[in-house]
Amino acid sequence: IKDNKATKMAIKLIGLEQAGQVKVQTDVPAKILLDGYFAGYTNGSEFLALEPNRAHIMTIKSLEGSQSKKFSLKLKAKERKKIYSQLRPPMSRKKR
């Protein structure tokens, strides 16, 4: 028998009408991590809701895992933003 331990967690619930919202699109299929937690996939038609007036760390990782980008994002209440990120390295031109 193991002792059960209580864990306190601070969760702030906000309505969608007060949330900041972001939509992420990429050149390759990718998953989105928000503050270290899985939040969804890119190229979807839905916006992700974010707690407003707080800096969030967003990581975008290609599904095969070879490319990723990390950045900070802070939105105001009711602000909507669309982000496009190129994960695939640009193709280099071959010299003739």
C-alpha cells in the first residue's frame, strides 16, 4: 500500500472571449507545444487559446522530429495572431 500524496496545482480558467488566440501554419506537418505541453498540430483551421498578458513559450516540431523552432509569444486579451514558420531549410542553388 502506497501513501497518497496531494498535489496542489494552480489552474486559471479563462473564457474564450478573454483569451488571446493564435493559429500556426508551417511548410511541413508539425506539432505545437505550448509551455512544454502538447497543444495541437499546425495547418489546422482552429485557433489555439492562450492566457492573455502572459509570455508563453511555443515550440513547433516537425512530425519526423528533425526540425524545430522555439519562440516566446505574448498576446493581449482578445488578440488574434496568425504565424507562419518555415521549418524545412531553404533549398540551396547549385552553381553551374
